[in-house]
Amino acid sequence: MINSPQKVFVRTGLSIAVGAALSTVPAPAYSQQAVLEEIIVTARKRTQSIQDVPMHIQAFDQTSLREKMLRGFEDYMTELTSVSFGTASPGATTIAFRGALAQPSGFDTISSSILYLDEVPITRDGQNPDVRLIDVQRVEALSGPQPTLYGAGSQSGTLKIVTNKPNTEEFGGYADGAVAFTPEGEESYNGSVAVNIPLIDDTLAVRLVGFYEYEGGYIDNVLGTTGDYSADNGSRSNAGMVEDDINDYTSYGARAMLRYQPNEDWTIDVGLVYQNSELDSLFDFNRDFGDLNTIKFKDERDNDEWYNLSLTVQGDLGFADFTSASGYHDRKIDYDLDATAYMTQYKENGLGIAEYYTGIRAFLDYDTCYATAYCYLFVNYNDFGPDPTATVSLDQRIKSFVQEVRLTSKADDDSRFNWLLGAFYERTDNDWDYITVVDDFAENGGGGSVFSYYGVEPTDVWFDQGFREGQTYNGLPGNDFNGQLQTIESVAVFGEVSYQFTDTITASIGGRWFSTDRDVAENSLFLNMVSDDFDVSDTTEDFSPRFNLTWTPTDDLMAYFTYSEGVRIGGRNGGVTQRRAAVALGTPETYESDRLINYELGMKSTWADGRFVANLTAFIMDWEDYQIAVRIPVAGATTVNAGNASINGVEGQFALKPSEALEFSAAFTYLDTQIDDDIVLNDGAIMAGQAGDELPAVPELKATFSAAYSAPLPWEGLTGTARFDYNYVAESVNATRASILLFGASNGEPRMQPSYSLGNLYFSVATEDDTEFWLGVDNVWDERAITYIYPRFGDDRVFTVRPRTVRLGIYKPF
């Protein structure tokens, strides 16, 4: 994307302004004592400096999180250059490391990455919870397959959020708050408090945390008609729905953690985390309707409520360190979304399907369509009426239990042999009801011939994947679950051993064996009258190895080579309609596990007595039989193995502290991704992807840069800091042709997401007791960054970052 003269002027002016501000404070002389702060991580289940870990890790400690104002998902996703993502709203996100992303808007798919909250995995592909970074000790992002260290066995990488734990030795805590002003939207505010209370000195303590956030909306619902979505779509008006700033977002939560230390060798942590998020409308606008404008006909809402219970026991067994981590995750997702654009594309594509099968571009009567091909489900598109409006709703409940046990050899400098051995168990129950209601559907015919075929009375319910409990249709009771119920149960054994052959060379080898059972049961509007073959189950067993060779010629230089593999489970497409149609149209009924094979060569180095750090990793990855949920006529969303893909790249991190006052940091990830094989569907009739196509939502370059300057102010006891953070994301495509093929007879075409750059500027003043006051500007040059072009609804809706916002805040420790 070419920068406009106005943006160049703004950035140049910003540089001059920052320079002028900093020049008013005398710079200290060059200091031999200035060193970069060491970041401690637990990536390898041991407490280590990030520079001593032979893998690519990006990490932010609590000071960095506060200084960068990183609180929500998009805040830290922008900073993590190794991570690609797609998002439709807070709590509806897909993440992947190193470009291993086939579908940015997954639903009911298996993630290639794992999201951990402390020791508990809470991953949901396309629905990862937006964990607010309140009282968080550290965020760690581990690139590449992780088969030997984490029981959940991530394929492309692991994102770990580590919360602050109770301190049994002293009372303390903090309170903070901020207000924000967005000229193109409403005001925002947030506040949080954390308090640490020792109950028994050196033995028992509790840490309590609470927060509340309100982000004012900035998307306007403007006047329009259904005809704005399609020339054939009538003229129903949304006059009663016109409103400014409709996408308000509220999030609040609490955390309680109890720590018991009966002696110096054992620690027991019991925790409860609760979070509730409420969204008034999706964070999308339609560029056809104007900047930050949309046309919607229905009230939208999205409520996401979850809690975690955890029990972690750590102790010294003499010969090894013991860890037992138990967790229970319970989550409810409930939304109603305007589906007017969604139903418009169904109606238009229904005509395309009729033409595809019969040569006639017109809605067919039931007998003709059913006798001709599998288009009988689409005859009711004509019954949407001349100007359809609709609502799509989801009622979902996710419950999971996790148990992991690990033994880790003692961290003994005299021992050349180290090892880790672990066992893992997880069960997840995912239960949902998905329903679409089209206004006046029954009045316009309601797909009468189809409903009559099944003996069901037509209603405005066009699609219902499941009865709600206590609900009946035509006298038939619903089952004791809603819609579709998936149960995934996994057991795994993992571990590694390492041996230091010389003072400079260490090798480690390990792997993860797992067995996963996946059961799917579906109950939809018609299934009780068809058969009982909607229950499916499958088992995946596999092994993924990892090998590492590390060379440390000095304390400040490390080089390493790693070979590792990551595996996702296979399965069987659930739903009797999907399976029958998919098989009839030449699409496999089942899909196999896919494998990511990773080769990487890395270097970590520290120079100039700790003032400069440079880390680089180059990698080559082969993604074999990668899975993607494609959309094909009649069969709908069907998961297939699309073939192979190649991912090559380089990751880098740099930091420089030339003096006590000034610090620079930068990071980048460069990726070259491509699909290696053609994706052919429907017995060769549809080309859903071609060899050489890029993987979706994966920019070729993602980079960050930060500069911070701190110095005493003329007033006694005050220190001032100026900080500038810059992020750049290159262009990318929004999807593969397979994943956006929405029930049409021709290929869907991916859309190009333009490159963008963002800048944030913050000034703060700290007192001698560490109280901080800050003034900041997010999105300084008001970039309308397109983070994701959402293909599902078939229109030009996009998601963007918040417009330019000015923030004022205070942080007060006690």
C-alpha cells in the first residue's frame, strides 16, 4: 500500500514532535552499566532466561504489557510477529504460528495452535476467548511444533498467558484506571485492582483481582434497504434501526488465587478466573456504504461468559520436580446476528445451483429439482420473499477438563543429563444449537414442499441444527442436547531427554504419543424422521517427534538446529445431510490427520556487555495433507485434506540499550507460503484452489519497532518517559478459494487485504513511589487498517482497528 502524502507528513511531524519533546530533557552520558532487562520464561517447564532457550520465543513481562497498553487480543496479536490471525469480534478468533493457517474464520475445526491460561489449555479454533491481560505476569509465544513440553501438543505453536500468583511474604497490590476519547466514536473507560494478602506468613496467601472495561462504539448503522445488498433484493428499509456507534464492548471479570506453601519444597495453587464480555454489534463495517458505516436490519448482541477452575501442585521429590495441573473450563456463547446479507447470497447462489444442475437459472419445483440432482434443499430459497431479512443465532456451551502430570529432572549444573516426562488427559464437550430465522418465510411458502416431505409444519425457522431443550416441532420433542454435541477425549504421553556431550554441545530428543476419540451427535429439524445414522465417532493415534542440537561456544552466543513435527487429529464429517451429499458429490466422508514438519536453524546472541541482543531463526516447514473446511453445493461446510503446503521463513528479534535512558527494540517475521497442490472438489467440477496460491491471512512481512526514552524531570522525584511503538503488516489474502466457496456453482475468489501500519505514542510520569500518570495516542495517524475481510456473509464487510484514540490513565501501586 502506497503511503499518502498526508500520512508521510503526519509521521514526519510526529518524529519532529517526539524529538523536540525529548530534547528538553538532558540526556545522560553513555553508561557502561546500561544493560537490557532479562526476561525470564518457563517455556521449557524450567525457569530460564529467554536467551538460554533454544527456540524462538516472544515474551512480554508485566512491565512491558503496561507500558505498551496491551490489554486485549488484537493489542498483543499485533505485537507478536510470528502469529497470524483472523477475527470477527472479541472471542471469535483464529490464531496460528508461522503461517500455518488454512482457514482464518474456523468454526468446529481443530486449531493448529494452542492457547494456555497458566497450565490450562482453553483453545477453540475460531472462538478463542479474549483473555484480558489484567494482572498478568507474562505472555509467551513459542513458535513451531511443541510435542515434547506441552501435553496439548500444539502443531504450529503455543501461546501462553501466565497470571500473577500470590506472594506469601508481603502485602501489596495496585489500582489503575483510564479514560479514552475517540473523535469518530464514543468515550471509553476501564479500571482494575489487584491485592495480595498474606494470611499466614510464608505459608498461605490470597491474590484477588477485579476489572471492568467499556469500549465505546465507532461503527454507524446508516439508512438503507435490502436492495443495497442485491439489485434483486427488494426495498425493505432499516429506518427503525439507524443508530451511531453501535459496536459498544463491555468486559468485566475477577480472579481469586490461593497459594499454600507448607514448606520450602511444596506449593499448592488453587484458582478461579471469571470473565464476561458483552458486544452490542460486530466490529465490522461495509466499505460500499462509507467509512465506518454499515446497513443492518436486526439488533445484534454477542455474550461470551466463561470461568476456569485450576489446581496446581508443585513439589520436590528429591530425584525430580513434580507438577500436577488440573483445570476445568466452562464457557457459554450466545449471540444473535443480522443475517440479511447472508440470506441474500443464499438466494442468489440458489439460482446458480439450479442453473448448474439443470441449465435453467430459475427456482425449480420440488419434484423437478429432487429428481434432477441434490438441489432439493434449495427450492425454498424462492420462499425468502422479495426482500428477505434474517437473524442467525447461536446458543453454545463448552466444558472441558484437563489433567497434566510432569516429572522434571533437577536443575543441577553438574549434571550433563536432563529429562522431562509427562502424561496428559483432556475431555471437551461442545454442545450447540444454531438457528436461522427468516422474516415472513412461512408466509411466503416456507419451503412448503420440503417441509411437507418430512411432515413438518412450515415456520419462519429456515434452518435449525438442533432443538432447544423443552422445544417441540410438530409435536416432536427436542433431545437433551442442543443441536450438535461433540466430545473430544485425548490421552497423551510426552517427554524428552537431553545430554551435554561437551561444555558447548547439547542434544535433546523426545516426542509425544497421543490417542484421541472424537464423537459427534447431531439433532436437527428433520433428522428424527430420517434415520439414526447422524452419530459418528473416530479415533486418531499418532506420534510426533522432536530433536534439538545446541551449540554454546560462549555465555553470550548460542546456535541451534531443531527438527520437530506437529499433528492435528482427523475425523468424520458430522451431520447426515453433509455426509450423504459430500459422498454423492465426490468429497470424502472422512478426513485424515495432517502433519507439520519443521526444520529450523537459529541463533541467539548478546553483545556489548548486555546492551545489544540479536536473535534470528530460519525455518522450512512442510504441511502434509492439511485440513480445511470447504463449502460445496448442498454438502455445506465439509472438512477435507486439501493436499500439501510449504511455509518458509525467518524470524528475528533485536534490542539495544545504548544508555540508561534510551532503549530500542524490533522484531519481524518474514514468510513465504504457498499451496503445493490443486484443490479439486465435486468430482473435478470445481477448482477450489490452485498450486501456488498463498495461505490466507498470512502477510509476507510482519514487523514491530519500539523506542523508549526515560529521564529525570526538572521537578524533584519525577521521571518522564516517552514511548513510540510502530507495527507494520504486509498485504495478504483473506481466504483460500475452497473456504469461501459458498454454495455457488463457480469458484469464490479470495480478496486482497491491503498492508497497513500503526503507531502508538505514550508519555508518562512516574513518582518516587512508582505511581504513574500517562497520556497516550493509539493509532496516531488514524489508519483504517483492514485486519480481516470476512468472507462468510458474501458482501464487502471488513474488520478494522479502533480509530485514533487519546487515552489518559493512572497506575497506583500499594
